[in-house]
Amino acid sequence: MAIAINVFLSQLDSLIDADDDILPQYARYKFIRAAVEQYSDDSPDDVTDDVSGDGGKYYGISANLTSWVEGWSIIRSIEYPAADISSDEAPTYLDSNEDWDDEYWQGGTRYLYLPNHEPASTETMRIKYSVPYSWSASSVTSSETQAGHTFTANDYVYRDASDVWQAAADALLATHQVTAVDGDDFIVAMLTVDVPTADFFAVCNLAACLALQAMANKFSKSSDRNVINADSVKHMTRASEHAKRAKELCAMYREHMGLSVDGKGTGVKPGGEFVDWDTSPGWRSNRQYLFHRDR
């Protein structure tokens, strides 16, 4: 079931004491996107593609696995020959240690290598692999007017702190997608993601953890420790309270996901990594997975 980004925002706002003066809405949306990306690290989605044989041992991965995300995806299993469900055939799986290797590279292209098999053109491999949870345009749309916006159909956009629509420098930072343009008028569709409903509240807890750490950082910076006055003491107190609540919410996320709660094992990076809401969160390029294939 796809969940709209504003549904995440509603739950996030119920978990934090923030308004647009403390943490702008576009910043809260960024923390939702960051939380979904972290969740995808910890519990990726699975996709299955049927790949026809060509009589050889090598198969280009990006050419055959249509949803593959380089740097993120790994192959979970290969069924060969693929079972015919209508005939009640029993699935047969290749051995991940002996029958296939998904890390063979040549000329900048990754190949699936089958050392012991050469599937014929009449045979099919059923390959299951991991992918991050992806955002897509929903059927929830709104008509907008903004002079000189320069948007075109399919652009990813968000509304900034001044209530002005901006083109997202990266789709990761968007909340909507432009579906149609007519002069100064355009239509935007809200983005949705198919995170399992069973994990919805856990993802919201993580987003709130990141948002609260950002708020704690803001209050900490705005308190002048060289001048002890009522305002600085108040800011220091609020920073401490937000940091404590953030720690609690991150622990709740880790517990739900079966990750280390004490921070010593594999799990979420400590809250506070994403603290600058005027720029992009620190999207990681080198991801560590919760799951591992025993090779």
C-alpha cells in the first residue's frame, strides 16, 4: 500500500513540538525522505524479474534486472529453471556459493556469472533482488500558479519556506512531481512510497528522531554560554529535552527493526547526522546492509 508523504508528515508533527518558525515544513519533509532511505538500508524491498537464457554464462545485470540500483541492490536468490506455477512444479534454486556470482565486472559493466549453467533460450531464470523503497507520483494532485516557474512535466519539486515552488536539485529532496504545465499554471502530484504499513510508525519515529536532533542543534547554537540569561538557559534546556526525545525515538525504531538499541551493533547512525535543513541531508553513498548473503 502506497503511503503519501503528507501522511508521514502528519505523524511526524504529532511526535515533535515544531512549527514553521522552528523547523520549516520543507525541512521536515527532508527528514522523512532521509528516514525512508535509512529504512531501505535496514530492510530493503524485493523485486523479482524473469530472465530468458541465451545459451551463455554471462548476463548483464542492469540490462536484465529492470529495477536494479547499482551500489544498493544485491541478488537474493535465483530460481532455475523457473517453476511453472500452473503445472505445480517445485521451485529449484541455484546455490549462492557455487552456482552464481553477481560481482563479475568487465568494461564498467556488472555481469551475473553462472559457472555451472548455460540457460537455453527456451529456459527462464527467476531472479529475486533487493531494491530501495521508491517514491512515485500519486493520484492526489493540485493546481498551482507561479509566474515564471520554468517547470516542465515530470520535474520534481518542493515548496520552500517562503511558500515558493522550487525545482528539487535531486529527486531525493522532492515532495511532488509536476504532471502538466500550461504557462504560469501547473499541476503537481504528491509523492507516495510503498513502505509496509507494519513499519509506518517506526519510519515516522526515525524521521522524528532526525528532526528533533536538528532542533536540538539549533537551540544549542542559539544559546550564548558566555552570557547566562533566561533565554540562553531556556534554549539549553530545550536542546537537552529534544536530544533526549530524539534518542528515545531512534531507540524505538531500532527495537522495532530488530537492530542494536545500544548503538554497538549494526543499526541506525546516531541521530543528529542530518542537522542542516537549508541544504541536502547527508545521503550516504557507501551503504551497509542489515542483510548479508553467505557467500
